[in-house]
Amino acid sequence: MMPNKRCPIWHPFTQHALDNEMTKVVRGNGAYLYTADDHRIIDAISSWWVVTHGHCHPQIVSAIQEQAGKLNQIIFAGYTHDPAEEVAQLLLKLAPRGVDHVFYSDSGSASVEVALKMALGYWHNIGEQRTRIVVMQHSYHGDTFGAMSVGARGVFNAAYGPLLFDVTSIPFPASGREQATLDALESACRNENPAAFIVEPLVLGAGGMLMYPAWVLREMKRICEASDVLFIADEVMTGWGRTGTIFACEQANVVPDIACYSKGLTGGALPLAVTLCRAEIFDAHYSEDRTRTFFHSSSYTANPVACAAAKANLDLWKDQECHRRIAAVATMQEQAIEALRANPRFANVRRCGTITALDLKTRDTGYLAGVGPKLHAFFKGRNLLLRPLGNTIYVMPPYCVTAGDLGEIYAGICDAADALA
Ligand SMILES: *Cc1c(COP(=O)(O)O)cnc(C)c1O
């Protein structure tokens, strides 16, 4: 054991005995972060997938400043405010047609808890016994108990396993094995009378940036529909342009019954999340009987400053320039990985929209692969913010990233593979 150098702050997903040196960042601008000793870091993972248009985007910053001086917090039961009203309206315009209500919360995990509670509340209130949730292998939906229960079981949650609720898991639709996934879903829907199926559309993020095609998403929705199983799209990571369209479900023409958005909802400036649902789900809770109320809230539900940031973000999405940037980043990313497809050090070189991922060929794989921390340290030394998932390296940049930045990122990745080979 290393001597215990007490760090008063307990950092997330950090093993302090192995990694106790935190890099202090003092400011951010666009795709860059600047350290206290004035090194410029390229943020190749959008600060854990949240920053979309770049750090400290001027329109988002000024919206926050303006709202902070006007109304910075208000109870949201029985009260409302312009930023929340405007964001809800804009969201319902952007979201798949057929989704009608917006419930606010403050993190992706909370938006998933809300989605699960909406689904269970729906069946409860219409008097049908349906409580089982179907999930996809390798999924990640957050770190609270409900979100962990519907996520992959493994090292992240081994200590809590006995208290996680039981779910039915269908296999990930790996290339060439899609039918097995669809068959498993069909059988679960037919035999287990489930309440809902929850899935990350097109890309499974924390599970290793695993990608599957839109037609599989489309088919999964069709199967759920046929058995009245509620379809929950967790777009917490895939939303806001990451997969090449604002929401991944668009590519499959899928209208989810319930959808979760967070991360890039404020452009990555402030914590905020929403759970959207179809009218039937709201209606099942709509009653003069108060026991049918949707009993969920967090203190900061629809915080006005966070909503003002989201409003500024949604305004940016009205601009064609934003959509051009997405397409440009997708093209640059494809060009960047083209050469790596033939590189013998890498396997499964893949891309979905603006996200690329590749697996470093190593003997040990999985999230705790020894190569993970070594890669992370190597990238830190190169002033690149990349945080591989085990031996899977991925690039998910903010949309203001330049070809030059990507050049530096991929040069770093190739050098790391050579150095650690
Ligand atoms: C990050 C993530 C979450 C959890 O969001 P938090 O804001 O970290 O609670 C849920 N689902 C998916 C798909 C995510 O990527």
C-alpha cells in the first residue's frame, strides 16, 4: 500500500491510492482547458461527454449571467418561470413528434429514475401488474440504485448487487448477431409481461462505445410496440448531435414513449436533465385522485439559471451553422480514423456521427485493463484529455474542434499505442 496522503476531496471514479495527483484547471475556452501552470489541454472527450459547442460558449455564458441576476432558484411545484417554459416548448419542437410532456430534473441518473418511475406509475395507475424492466447487455444508465439496476452488473456495482432489482437482459446486437438480440427481446416481451425496455440508442457509452445500426433500433421499437411494452430511450449521452443527428432516435424514425436527455442539454455548462413522455403516460397520472400524483422532485427541479443555459443551447441548435459543424466534425473524424483501420495495433475501429472509438489490442481487456491508467497518464503528459474505457480509446470532441486539434489527438493515440506496445 502506498502511504495514505489524505486528499480531503473524494473524486469520482478515482482510486486515490493509485492516482492522487489532480490536474488543476483554471479556465476553459472552446476545445481547450488551461491548467494553473498554463498548459493548454485539448478536451477530446468533452469533459465527460457534456460540452457540445465548446467551453464557455459566449451566448451560453451571457444567458447564465443575465438569468443569475434576475431569478436564480424557485420551487417548481405550483410555480413556473420563463426559462423553463421556453425550454419545454423548444424541446417539444425538436423531440420526436408524439412526445408531449417534459419533466425536469438535474442529472442523467435522475432522468433515468424518473423514466422508470413514470413507466411503473403508468402500469400501476391503469391497474395492470407490470413491473419487470428489460435492458440491454453492457448498458450504462447512471449510478443511482434504479439506474444501476438497469445497467450492466460488474465491478462498478459489485458491492451493491444484492440490493439491485432483478431485470431481464438481452444480448448486445454485435455485428452479424443482431437477430439474436431481436429474438431475445421478442421472447422477453411475449413471456415476461414487462413494463418497459430501456436502451441507449445507437451507441452504448460507458459500456465501451459499442455501436449498432439504426435498423436494429427500429426493430426493437417495433417489437416493444407489438406487446405494449414502453420504450425508454436513454439519450443522455447520444443526444445533442453526438451521433450525427440531434437525437439518435431520429435516424431510426423511432418515437420513444419516454426519453431522457441531459449532458449536452445546457451545452455542458450547468447540470440539468429532462424526461419526456407521451400523453398516455401523463394522462395515467392525471386524476382528481391525489394518490395518482407523480411523486418525484428534486430541490433544484428546473433551476432557472440552468434552464437559461439550456435555452441558449436550444437557440444555437436553430442555427444551420450548428448542423454544419456536426457534419464537418463527423467528416474530419472519419478521415482521422481511416488510416487506423489498417493499423495492426487497433481493432474494431468505429465511428457513429461525431464519436470514434477503437480497441487497443492488449492481452487484458475490460474496464480494469491495466493499460487503461497507463494510457490515461500518457495522454495527460501530452496535454490531451482522453480517458479510455479499459483498452477502448474513444474521441468525443466538442463541435468547435479543429482538424489541427484532431491531428494532435490521433498522433497522441498512435504514439501511445507504440509506446505501450
Ligand atoms: C452519463 C450517463 C447517464 C448518467 O448521467 P449523470 O448526469 O452522470 O447522472 C445516464 N445514461 C447514460 C447513457 C449516460 O451516458
